[in-house]
Amino acid sequence: MTFTGSRIAVITLLHAPDGGRSLTALPKLQEEAIKAQSADIDTVTGATETSESYKTSLQAAIDARGKQR
């Protein structure tokens, strides 16, 4: 994740599925997370596992940044 000040500016995926519903779900999840400035975002219908994994990873990155400050 890249922050501008305290705001999430960019989310870069290190690993991502290469097929299925995840291909369309991940951009939506990224957009919503940046808009919400949080991992507290809705699950994408049809991609529940991907959504939950994404939110968990995103929250871990946010928490790690907080510990670095």
C-alpha cells in the first residue's frame, strides 16, 4: 500500500488469482477500499472467499503501517 499522508493512495497486489470471478472482484475491492480508506468494505457477490481474503490482507497492511509510525 502507498499512503499520501494518512490516506490510502494505491493498493498493489503481491499475489492474485489468475482466473474466475476474482479477476472482476479485485478491482472493485480496491476501488471500494480506497474510497472507504478502510478494510471495512462490502463483499463482492460471487467472490466471497476472495473478498474476505482481500479484506483480511488489507487490514493487516493497515495495522502494520500503524505499528511503523
